[in-house]
Amino acid sequence: MNEKNQFCSRRGASSSGDGRLRSGGGGNGCGMGGNRNMGQRSGFGGNRNMGQGGFNPAASAMPGADFADTNRTAHRAAHVAQIRADIAATPRGVLSAEERDDLLLMREEEKIARDVYIRMYARWGIRPFDNISGSEQAHMDAILALLEHYGERDPVQGMAIGQFHRADMQALYDGLIEQGLRSQAEAIRVGLLIEELDIADLQKTARRTNKPEIRAVYAELERGSRNHLRAFYRWKQMLGVDYAPQHLPAAEFERTGLSAHEMCA
């Protein structure tokens, strides 16, 4: 079984830098937890529709919403457990300094995404922020599984929402929160920025490792980030928000935002 499908062999498995986040702007999410294929670059999200359901901030009050949230949570937990088991079954090997630095960075970057989205949902009630924050927690868990597999420390162990190990990550979070609390439009810009940066970073980190289990996790997170970007892109369109991508080529950003949601094979 190759790296593209090694984490999806069991029924119910899901699929979904050296870059730095900057605070200039900015589904059924194949975000961790449902019918997704890691090799097809899914993130972790379960059977949910972050973007298509995102246009209705009151969706959580709709009949069945509580059940759907519970179902997503269960899918994510099961999928993270499966990822941990699959990683544990791979040879441990030795991380290069670059691989180690990338994993530590991505652990904090995924925490930034989760923590920012929690704050944005509390302030604006825009449904994708709530859905995607759960997916970002699963992204964090997947990176942590890799760190633990290689005997590396968790840089954010015991840290509360909004707290970070690295000073630059703390400054980044503070800047994104300040921007996103200004208006709904700025909150959507923050979401777009985080997701396009995640995509760019995951592409870079994947090129810097030859370890199949690391590439598989990065691929799944990237697919989730593409679906997350699509969700925020639809809100950008609905609200008439202008946004210039900062981390992806403009053509790739537009193509991703306008493309169909990625489901599992």
C-alpha cells in the first residue's frame, strides 16, 4: 500500500511550511473525520458541508444540527485514532532537522487556525468558523501523532487558546484576531489568508520529506485546507469581499476557490 492510500484502508477512514502566516488578509470539508482519502489530499472533517452549509449562520439551530455535530466529532475521533495506528505501524527512522522544524511549525500553525476560528465564530456566528475549527483540531492531532511517533516534544502542550510557544506565532495570532474582529468581511479575509497559507506551507513541507507517513498526513491536511478555502471563498462572494491572495499564485487561488468540493474516491 503506497503513501497515497495507506491511511484509508479501513472502512470509515477519511481524507481530507516553511511559509509563515502573515496577518494581511483573509464544508463537507474532507477535513478529518468521514469518508475521505488521505492520499487524495483531504483534510480532516467528516461528513459535513462547511461551505455549502456555511451561508446560513443559523444552521446550528436547524433540526438535526446537534446530531450532525455529534456525528462529525465521532468521525474525527475515530479517524485520528486510525491515523495514529497507521503512523505507529511505520518504521520510525530519524527526522532530519528540516523535517523536525517543519512538524513543529505546522503544529503551531494548525493551532493558530483553530484558535482564530474559535474566536471568529464567537464574535460573528458564521457557521464555517465553527465547523472548520473542529477540523483544525483534528489537523493538530495528526501532526501531534507524527511528533510523538518520532519522540519529539509538543511545542504547545498545556497552552490555552490564544497562547503559543514561538513569539512570532503569538504575534501572528494577535494580529489575525485584531483584524478579524473588525468586521465580518475582515474575518472572511483572515480565513482565506490562513487557508491559502496552509496550502502553500503544506506543499513546501511535503517536498522536504521523503517519509511516506509524513507526506500522507500533509496531503490530507492540504486537501482539507482546499475545502476550507472553498467555504470561505463562497462567503467572500456572498458578502462581496475583495481579497488578493498573498501565498498562492492568483490563478491557483481562484481555481481552488471556484472548484468543486473534494470528496473521497
